[in-house]
Amino acid sequence: MILPTRPRSRGLLRPRGVSPSPAEADEEVPLSRPDPRSTRPSRHAHAAGPGCVLALALALPLAPGAAAQQSLPEAIVRVDGRLSEAQVAGVRSFVDAGLEALTSADDVEALAEARQRLTAPLTAVGATPSFVQQYGRELAQRINALPQDTPTVQRVNALLLLRTAPIREALPVIRPALQTDDAAVRFTAAKVILDLLRAGGDGLQLGEQDRGALLDTLAEAASGEPDAFVVGKLLPGVQQLAGDAGRTRVIDLLNRRVEVHAANPGAGYLPELAAMSDLFLRNLGSFARADAAGLCRASARYLKLVSSQLAASALPAAEVPTARQLVTQSENILRELSTSQLGVPASALPGRIDTAVESGDFGSVSATADAWIEALGGSNTGISAESLAVPDPVVPGDAG
């Protein structure tokens, strides 16, 4: 599939292909037309990405007049307070019929009509906050109860309905969806949460306990996620949810994901490149020492791992350009923060890697990464030598 096009900018500190920031550019999945019968991509293999399934859902046109043909009575939509038992029964019947139409749909038009019908009440003129909350709860509960063998396209379409529901009602559905083996479903769940977080408004009135639980859920999912497309939604979600504290959490996740990439050379590096660049540029000059040390640690470890993978030709050809950018950006971060924030003397810094990267001599780059690790671990940086360890990367085809 074709990756989304992002704005280009000048200089190495904003590498080509990296979004300015999660808040500045909301990435959309390319609107290709995949085979709707494609289901269950492996959680442990990186392929074209889940967007090739989600794209069908996002590309569906809204069906004109679908909501008008089958809609809830105004007395329910405009209710002030709790719904009566009869009204709740009416809502449940309406949602069940809509989900039955959605999960049994076998063409684009039927899927579009079912989606339009189910989301219309949430945005209906005169819909009260009380109704929206109760309808969103019923919708989420019914989606959560869908059979496990529901086809991917239908399940993705059902999850996308929650982008207009109150976030509190969506959470019980999103959490298990992030743990499924289906990469398209995980991607959709992460996208729905990120869309809701960016939308703000009343839907974000979560208590401290709920916010903390959601943050832990996103961080745990991101720490071991093998698919770059999913990670590309999870990391911004952590940052968006945690605010200033998200900086430390994302840095921790970047370090934890080194092991993921060592074991899975097919996992793309674009989310890490974007996150590291965003952290560096947004916080340059204002890093807490601990955060500067954490980002330097991550940069040194990625410099070592990625250069070793490039030297061993362990990465898919499509991932090589991003990997080369990550190597260059890792050195940029190390060279700036180690001196300005951690007090490493300029005379102690290893030589630059520009020429070696340009010529493709990644064996030399790997040796320079070793020098960086030695410099950081042996200085008064607060970074222990043990924490800078990098696992040996898996090399496809290696008998060992």
C-alpha cells in the first residue's frame, strides 16, 4: 500500500517523511479498496499494515437519507434525564437492528447505510447530553458483544461508530480490541481513542482513575505492538492523554520498544522517528535532566540497533530509508542533548557519522554507536552502562 504523504521540511532535524507533530497533522489511512474478505492478519508479522482493511471502512460514502428512513423518535432523542424502560428497550432494538444490518452487509452501500443509521442519533438535532451518553453506552455494549468470528471489515466498521460516542462509554470496547490478534482491529481501536482524545469536549471528562487506566492501557499496548501503523496511533494517544507528563512516558516506551525491533526486523521505525523528532524539537532547551538522559539513552540504543540491522541487511528494503533517517536523527539528538543537558564535554563526543551514512558504511556507524554508549555510560550522565545494552538483532535467514 502507499504510505500517507506528509509535509516535507528543511534540515536533518526534521527528517523527510516525519509529521510536524501529532497535533499538527492528523494522519488518515490511504483510501484504497482492499478485498473485504481479508481477515485476521497475524499479530507477530508486519505486512502492508492494517490500513488496507480499515481503508474500506473510511472510504465508505454516507448513504443519503438512511437516517431519515429508520430513526429513533424525537421523544427519545430529546429526553431530559434517564430513559424509561420502554425507551431503553426501543434504543436496544434500534441498535441491534442496525448492527445486524452492518455485520451481515456484503457490499459497500449496505455497510454505509448501516453506519449512517447507527451514528445519526448521536449527532441528531436536539439530541440531549443525557440521551447521547445512554445511547453511546448501549451502542458500545452491543459492539462489545459481537461474536469473535465477525469479519474484520464489519468489526472495523462497528468500532468506527464509537468515534462519535462519549469516550467513557467507548473504553470498555477499546481496551479488549487493542489486545486482539487482528492488526486492523487494533489499529482501529487506537485510532478511535486518538480521535476522541483530539476531539476533546464533554467526552473527555474522565476521572483521574479512568484517565490513569486508559494511559496504562495505551502504554502497555504500545510497548510490545509489532505493527508500525498501530504504534503510530498509540504513541500520540499517550502523549495527548498525559500532557506534559506524556513526555516521560513516551521516552520510556521508546526505550522499551528497542527489544521489539531487535526481535522483529519487519516492524517499521516511522513512529519512533516521528516521536523522537517531536520530543526533541518541541522540548529543546526545556528538558528535565531525567528526560534528556532518557532520550539520549533511547537515541544511543536505536543508533546501535538500527546501524547493526542496516549493516547486516536485516531490514526490508521498504524500511531502509526510514531507518537511515532514524540513525541520523539519533546522532543529532545525542550530540545536542549530551552536551547541553547532560554536561558531556564536546571533546569526549565520538566523530560524526554523516559520511559513513551517506556511503552506506553502517559497520562504521555501529562502531560509532559503541563509542556513544561508552561515552554516556562512563560519564556523570545518570545513565547506567547496563541500561544502554542493546539485544542482538534477529537477522532473517540466519540459522542461529
